[in-house]
Amino acid sequence: MPQPYQLPDNTRLLVVIPALNEEESLTRVIGNVNHAVPGADILVINDGSTDNTAKVGKAAGAMVVTLPYNLGIGAAMQTGFIYAHEHGYDFMVQVDGDGQHNPDEICELIPHLVSGNADVVIGSRYIEDRGYITPAPRRAGIIILAKYISLLTRKPYTDPTSGFRASNRKAIAMCSRIYPSDYPEPEALMQFHKANVKVKEIPVTMNPRYGGQSSITPIRSAYYMIKVMLAIAILTIRRRPKVFS
């Protein structure tokens, strides 16, 4: 197992875990985060779960915010950004509650923020072939979406749907004020582009889910792609969002 990552002196990191019915995997995910970055605080956003997600998160030593009902990943993550902004964190990392993201690779994300090379760093599954297999319909949708966003932003993207992301204060402040609600990851890329928030992709390894089931079906994948492309098209004609610091 890799050695724990030591944050730079006086650096505060918040790891946000959005979770919907992830009681099977959450203890392991929190434990892995604690080992990977022992200096980080962990916040579980319990997005209206009907199982013991909140209780499991607290028992594993994480802070837990429970939303009144299932609001979706966008609202869950914006809750995390608001918490990070109001509590003065330097960096925030999103790690999904199903175990697919590898917390040991947080050490690959943070240095790009520390150096100032990026305001947001995205862990991409597709820059390198690391053995992760995406179902064909979903992969086709991601490729189309990546090409579409790359065309609009004039910046190459390979994995616009990745939720394994790290943000600095500039991005945290912006996302605490304005963040897409339904399918935020690809839509946020357009918001970042319009606000001159620097984004960088780096290769990461994706794990199989620890437990539970994915809610994404082939039909939902098609609906997702069409809806997001329409939302992004609308974003291109909106005014540039303000960046708060």
C-alpha cells in the first residue's frame, strides 16, 4: 500500500464524499481516505439515503451532513463546496462513495493545485489504458460528450463525467455560489471555461464498485448525453459567471 500523502504545511484539505445508499462501501472508502491523506478532514454528504449511510459515516469518523431528501449529485456537491468555502479550506477533493475512486491518487491531484498549474484537477480514466472497462453505450456517450465540450472550450478533454476532482480556493468559491444541479461534472467544465478557471486532466485508475448498484442504464446514458449537451449549449450563451474568492 502506498505511503500516506503529507499535505504542505498549513494546508487544509477537505475530502467530500457524496453518498446515496452507500452503507456497504462507505466504511472502506473513509478508511482508505484516512490512510491516503491522514491530514485531511472528511465530509460525507448523505443525499437522502434510505439505508444507514449517515450512521455508517459517523461511525467511521467522518463529519456527516444529511440532506432532507434526495436532491441529486449537483446539490450534494454544492453543499460540500459551501462547507469548504465557509470553513476556509485551501483545497477540496471529491471522492465518490462507491469505492471506484482511489484515494491514494489524491497525492497526484493536489500538487497541481499547490503549484498553481490548475484551479481544478480531474482524474481521467481514459488518458491512459489502465484496464478500466466502461460499458460500450456509456463509453460512446462519454466520447461524444468529450468531443463536444472540447470543441466548445477549445481544450481537449477525455473524461468530462469524472467525479474524481480537486479544487482550489478560487474554484471552491465559484462552485459554492453557482454549480449545475442535475449532471454537474460536464456542465461545470463550461462554467469553468467561461470564468477562466484553469482545468487540468491527469490519468488515474478506476476501481470496481465496492457495493451497491449503479443507477446508470443504457437508456439513462442516452438521456444523460442529450440533456447535458442541451444544457451546455445554453451555458455557452449565458453571461460569464463571477468568480468569488
